Amino acid sequence: MPDPSAYEIQPGVPSVEDYRRLRTRAGLSDKSAEGAAVGLAHTWYGVVAVHGGDPVGMGRIIGDGGCFFQIVDICVLPEHQGCGLGRRIMQALNDELERRAPALSYVSLIADGDAHHLYRKFGFTDRAPKSIGMARFIRAD
């Protein structure tokens, strides 16, 4: 495992190619190049974890900028996991929300696998049974 101090958390979003590579290599679903380009351009705030000049992780906040925000695309390449990058990515996103999001904003996310342990450290709680997350995917023809 590389030295945690060898990583930088930089504001911004990765290129479309790096975005798709980071998602798939970290075990998230792929997105179309067209969808990724549009989505990345509409990021409210994002960060990229960089090691040796290469993107190895990322996280984004999307939303309307006033009432509703969603944390998405939290991922770290497998060979760089275990050095606290997920926590550092979440901290950077959380700090930006605290700085810029209006009072009473609703911030949501979907926790995959054991990621809920990390998110709980940042104040996220399970909303069931009051609220249940739902999703729908648009499939290619």
C-alpha cells in the first residue's frame, strides 16, 4: 500500500475517459461517454484523488444547488484502497457542502456494500422505513 501522504485530493472532475475507467475498475457500473460528458459538466463540486499524476479515485456532488444535493461516484481503484482515500474524498465533499450549501439542504447518497460505515462517519443515516431509496436505469436499445 502506498504512503497516504503520496496522494493529493484536488478539486475538479476527471476526463470522461478517466471517469469511466475509475468507475469500472472500482466495481461501479459503466456510463456511456455521452452521458458521462453531460453529467461531469453539471457537477456542483467534485474532487479527484491523484497519485503520481494519475487519477486513482474521485467523488462528486450533484443537485440543484439550493435544496437538494446527492453525493455520487465515490470510488477508489482497488490497488489504492485501504489508505484512507475514501475518507479524504468524503471529507473534501462534506467540507464544500458545509461551506456553500444553504441551511436545511437535503443531502442524499446511495451506499453500496459496506460503504455505509464510511458514510455514517459523516452524519448519514439510514432513512428506512420512513424513506426508501428507489432507482431506475435507462437501458440502451
